[in-house]
Amino acid sequence: MATTGTGRATADRLTTGTAAHLRSFLREPVHLALLVAMPPLVVEGYGRAMSSFPEMPFVSTVPATLGRVNGAVFAAAFLAGLIGLFQVVAARRADDRLAICGFDRATLLASRLGAVLAVALAGAVVTFAVLRWQVTPEAPLVALGALVLAGATYGLLGILLGAVLPRELEGSLALVFVADLDTFLASGLVDVDTALVRALPLHYPHELFRAAVLEGSVATADLRGAVASLAVLLVAVLLVYTRVAGGDHA
């Protein structure tokens, strides 16, 4: 009975913490604006920008369609990365006080990761809906899952960036630069296939998404690569959170 009660209390704290982190993120009008306005602006912006590109010999997809695919990956990743960044910046200020109130460090981290995953899912759904307005994915469920993977990956990357650059403005600017460069190199617009490009966070989610949208296929190797990248980032986040939020004092 005591074990059941402890489990229920932990679950309640996890739910309460996740909801609190989400409210903190969404109470800012600019965050809501990003969640609603960024996917259509980015997806259509990338599509229209690339519609003027000439067809390239190593790219078989219509440039405008490829642009929308690239924009969708960027939008889903950046939105989740942003909340990951804000979560770790907030952790520096708040989690010591929350720990005093009875929240253990593992629950605090799990609630922050839950908030990141919730935004990654919401951003993926909004972005996917925007993409379907112009492009019909061949494998829609797989495409949506790939967007969620991209968002989760960048949510964790945002946490790591927030640990290195613990200010929202500087961290956001760095996140834009990293996500833009990552999307470009993973997009297939440059005919480069090296170990360095394959190691980029968005490489495997982008490959999964592009294949699902344009071909209706799933490459098992890409799925394994995406999950492995996510696992590596998660381990890094566990180590970083312990240091940033003072987990050694728990």
C-alpha cells in the first residue's frame, strides 16, 4: 500500500510539474505566436523560396515540394528546441526551490522532458497539418512520427544549448543558427554524404520524413540512427541537468 501511495504521489508530482512547465511556456504571447504562426510561415516560406530554384541533377523532387519538406522539419525541430532551451534556463532558477518543496530531482527532470515532448508533439501536428495543405504525404503516420522524432531530438539539443548559453536571447540565436545549418546539410540540396553530415541531429529524422512524404517508405537504418541519436542526447541531458540543477545536492 505504501509503495502504491508513493507511486501515485510521484505520478501526481510529475503531472503537476509538466503542466506547470507548459503553462510557464505558453503564458508568454510570443511563444503562442511561434506555435501557431511559425509552421505556416516556415513551410510556405521555404516552399516559395525554393520554387525559383532550377531543378538539380541529383535531386528528383520538385524544388517547391522539397522546400516545404525541409521547412516542415525545421519548424518542428526549432519549436521543440526552443522550449528545451527555456526549460534548462528556468531549471537554473527554479528547481532548487521546487526540490525544497518536495519535488525530487528525477521527477523534476521527467516533468521538464514531458513538457518538451508535449511541445514537440504539438509542433509536429501543427506543422504536419500545414504541410498537408500543399503536399500529400505518401505515408502520413510515418511522416508525423518522423516530425515528432525531429522535435524530440531538438528539444534535447535545446536543453544542452541552454546549459552552455544560459540566457534566452543568446541561446535562441544559437539555436536558430544550428537548426538552419543542420536542416540545410540534411536537406539533400548539397550532394554530400560524409560521416560528419550523418552525425548531425536532423540527418536521420530528415531522411525518415522525406522518404515517408515522397516515397511512402521507411528505412530501418534511418530509424535506428534517429533513435540512437535521441538516446545519446538523452544521456547527455541527464548529465547536464545533474550539473546545472544541482542534482548532487538532492
